[in-house]
Amino acid sequence: MVTPSEVRSYPKMIFGNDINLRTLEERIFEAELVVSDMAGTTICDGGLVLGAFRNTAVEMGIPTGSEAFDSTMQQVRDTMGQSKIIVFRQIFNDESLALLANNKFEDNYKQMIAEKGAKEVPGASELFSTLRARLIKIALTTGFDKSIQDLLIDGLGWTNKIDAAICPTQEVKGRPEPDMIELAMKTTGVSSSQNILVVGDTASDIKSGRAAGVGLTIGVLSGAHSSGDLLSAGADLVLESILELTTLIYAFGRPIN
């Protein structure tokens, strides 16, 4: 069992400006729901998302090595975690081109997953089990559409390990808006946004959590963005990976039922 004093000195944990150990302990103990990102947070990305974006850019007529290509890929990196169709709308500023690019991206990503397979970030299943044992619900959110989200969840055998899977739709805005978190809260019957922990590897994940008024926003360094990016977005805490979140749940979470 990890004690609070041990957690205080844990070398892979960075506190944001507005958080202290006592608040951290209280928020984790009161948690009813963890809303977690997928690719880069609970699922190993291995560059697949960026690779799918690169292939899509080329297929859309943006040549590699060009200034336009470099600018496009930088915009992709900056907006990681957001709804993919929104990103393409920003890039092309044309609805028909954005829809075409989004379809190509989905095809490219699905092909990469079919070839290389989806792998969980080490500790993901352990985290799910730890949360379930403490009656804390888990919702997975993503910037992908439902077909890709279902493909990943089914492929990893997570269907019965989570309580909700939320993705952007016409009615539900993607990150950095709070819509997916609010829907997860409604779907799982959580009583207060203060009893939600949001976990993600991008600034958009953190901004979404802040917009929803959750109890704790946690950035992880297993994906797209740096600790500086996550802290600048308002992260209360930055961890190496979700494995460290399991450690905190053991240390501060409610007793096992």
C-alpha cells in the first residue's frame, strides 16, 4: 500500500499550480467516475494517428516536404485530441474537402490498426479493475468517430470493462468543449462534476475537463503533448502514464468493496 507521504515524493508526478496533496487526496477519494481519453492515454498510439494524418494529407494533394505539408502537420499536432472532422475543417476551410479528408483518414487509420493491431497502454486493464473494485465508473472518450472507437474497444476486449464510450456527434461537440464529459456524467448517473477525474495526453483533454468543472484534470506523458503543454492547459497533475493513476487510486481511493 502506498502512503500519502510516499506519493508526495513520487518522482513521476508533477503538480499544477492550483493543487496540493490534501486536495488531491480528497478528489480521488470522492471520485465516482474517471473519464479517460483513448489513443495515447489508454491505447498505445505508436505514431498511428500522425501516420494516418500524413497519408491523408498526401492523398488530399499536399506534397510531403512542402511548407503547406509542414504547416498542416503542425496544426494536427497542436489540435491532437480534438474531433478529427473539426481539425479537417480548420485545415481546408471547405466542408466538402473536410468530409473527404475525414473519410480518407478513417480508412487510413483502420488499415493501420488492421495491420499492426491495437495495444493497450501498460496498466490500462489494471486501472479498469482497480476502479471497478472501488465502484468508480469508467468512460472512454475520443476524437474518433463511433466506428473507430468501437473497433478499438472491441479489439482490446474492453466492452465489458467500461461503463460508457463517448465520441463526437452532430449533437455532441468534441474536445476542448465539455460535451463528452457531460454526456458521460449523465450516462453513468454521476451526481456532481466535482466527482469526476479526467485523464488524457493532450491539452484538449485538459481544457475539456476544465470546461466541465471536474474535480481533477490529469495529464499523462504517454501520448502527444509535453508536461509543459498539459500544465499550460490547466492540468492539476501530470503523470508518466495511467499506471501512476492506479497507484494514486490505491493510495487515496475508497476501500475495496
